[in-house]
Amino acid sequence: MIVEPGSNRTYSVVVPHYNSADGLSRLLDSIPLRDDIQVIVIDDISTDGSFAKCKLAPCYSHVTFIQAEKKCYAGGARNRALAIAEGDYVLFADSDDYFSAQAFVVFDRELRSGEDIILFKTASFIEGTDRPGNRDNYRNNRLLLDPRSAALGAVGPIAKLVKRALIRDHSLYFSEVIAANDIAFSVKSACLARTIKVVDEVVYHISQGDDSLTATVSLEKSLSRLQEQSKRIQLVKKYQPVAVFRYCLMHSLLVRFEAYAGELQSAAFDRELTRYKRELGLTICILSRVISKTPFAAKGLNYFFRWKTRLISIFRKPNFLQQG
């Protein structure tokens, strides 16, 4: 249950944390000290003392620190924070990332239009170096699409403002799993949002390192990613916020999961992959493999779908047949 606010908060910043004292301090220092900003850090039972170190620091006395009673992963930590969030808008941040210097100035300006979801650009960096990373490339490319498609493609919770009323009214929550916990939350919120806006400004910096959770492959994590991806396809089929066939084809990740299957040699993963293929359908499975082996196939399909949409909109005009 999400509580109603007892104070006048504009933002609730939700931060799941695990063993990242230096990163957490950097993130917290990037958030302005303002009465209308609520900061909630949920610790997923850290083992290095990092959580206690930040919790006891006088400079973070305005932050709400809560330690989970049992292991719940980032999704569970976010759910616990949402239960006490008071802001009109919720921001999600990872403990090893940070906000840009002008992020909240941009937020203050953009939320005036009142959209349910507002997406912003990100930048990434290689931790411990001055070199830029590439973890922002895919997400920023998705933001070039129309707002609804952008929100459905940029499925991570970071660098977006989400109205708390949207979360409350539809009982949205994160999956409490080891990997890809944010997919169902982000896709369902994008399906249900009445209005969505994309802002072409960088507000958030993503840490990238060899020990990143998204860089590892294991049976537990791969199975979690596959199951959450299946939920993604099911949600889009249910709500149909965009053309379903195109979306499923462009976001199937089938070839990646088939590569995982070859590496893992797991009967449990193979069973889940078989169910996922049935969810996608034979045509999408075949086209997904073709796209992966043909460099220009994806671009060609994008052009096809784009012109198909334009032609349909033209033919649907009431006075089309009278035009000559």
C-alpha cells in the first residue's frame, strides 16, 4: 500500500543500495538539499558496512535510510520505498550513478506541463576513469522515437519522472527478482500513462564497470531476464499501446536468449525459452534470426514500418478519396 503524503513533496528519489558506500555518497551529494525532495535509500542487506557508514553521516540526516529485513534485490527495495513515498513525482536512481548538476532545475521546469511520465537523456562513464561509456547508447536511441514508443523501449527506471498517482492508481510494482526487475514496471506504466513527454537533455550519469550486474551471465540471472522479457511481451499484447507485431519483433531479444541457452545447457532455461518462443510466434522468431545475421535488415524493417504507418494515416483521412 502506498501512503498518502503528510507533507508537501514534489519529488521522492528512490535508491536501492547494496555494498556501494562511495557510489552512494556521490549519488546523495548530487541531489539538492530541498524541503520538497524526499530521498529514500533501501539497503538490500549490505555486507561491507557501507550502509551504516552513510546512515550515520550527519550530512545525510535528511535521508530516510531503511534496511530490508530479508534479501529482496533492487526490485524489492524499490517497492518498499514506494510504500512510503510522498512526492508528486517519483525518481529512481541506482546507488553507483549520479544526477547532473542541473538535473533538478530541468525537472522543475519540465514537470509544469503535468505529463504522467517524462523521460530524459543519460550519459555513461567508465568507473574510475575519465572515459565515456556506452551503456547510454541504446536508451538514448530509443528516445528518438515517439514518446509512447520511447517509454516502452527505454525500460530502465532511471532518468524519468513518474507521477506517483499513476503508480498508486494502477498498483504498479517492481518484480522482486535478481535481474531485469524493472521491465514489467516500466512497460506497464508506459502502457497506462495518459501522457508522456521526452526531453532532450542529459540529467543522469550511469556508472559502467566490469563488475556491473548487467555484464554478468549466470543461470539465475539469465532465467530471470527471460521470464521478465516474457512479461514485457504479454503486457504489450494485453494493452496494445503500439503496433504489437513491430514491437515484439524489435524487442524480442530471442537471438541473445538462444545464445544463453547454448552456453548454459540448462533444461529449466530451455523450457522457459520454448514458452517464450510460443509467446512470440513463429514469424517473429524467424525474422529475429534474420535481423541478427543481416546488418541492414533491422534498418530496412524500421523504414518499412515507418512508411506503412504514414500510408495508413493518409488512407484513413476522411477526404482522401476526394483528393485528386
